[in-house]
Amino acid sequence: MRGAAILFVLAGCHLADSPEPPTCQEGFHVEDQRCVQTQVIDQLARIQKGCVVSPDPFVVKPNKDFQFENDDSDRHVVSGLGGALNEDLASGQHSRFVQITKPGSYSYDVSGCPKGGTIQVE
């Protein structure tokens, strides 16, 4: 009797529907039943090998998402905007989405590099 009960419980688990996929916030998509950040390919500033920042200046629109990508083999921290920008990026990693609301020119630093770059919001 005990074996039949265990078999019934296991069969019930097998017949259960798959869980609903998660609902992701803006800027994320479902991948392998979890929310994964979506890249903003056309608004991407890159830290390239040898600490070359590209493009420089990096031109973006006010209130529009952009990201940084670390194409270098070393880990870098991108910082600026009076402390509002602080992205720790391993090699091959993208930053979270960043927005700047006010037009202007904003410098940023890249740790381990002799110079950073400029974000031009227009």
C-alpha cells in the first residue's frame, strides 16, 4: 500500500503543468525560466583591449538607456556622474542600463586605464 501511495505522488508530480514563465521588468527577457538583462546594442560604449574607450565621445539622447561593455581581458570599474555611475565589469560583461536626463558633457573614469571617456547627452 505504501509503495502505491509513493507511486501515485510521483505520478502526480510528473503530470503537473510547467510553471508559468516569469514576468520580467523592462530591459529583461525570459531565458531558461529566469529574467536576463537584454543588451542595448546600438547604445553601447566599449572598453576595448589596451584600455581604449570607444566611441569617445559617446553620444546619447536624454532619458534613453545605454550600457557599457568590457571587451578587455581585465576587470574594470566605470565611474563618474558624481558617484551615480559605478559599474564593476568583468571581462565580457555588460553594465546595467544607465540613463542621463540632463543634456551636457559628462566625463567618466575607467579603473586601471590612464584615461576614461566622455558621455555627450544631446
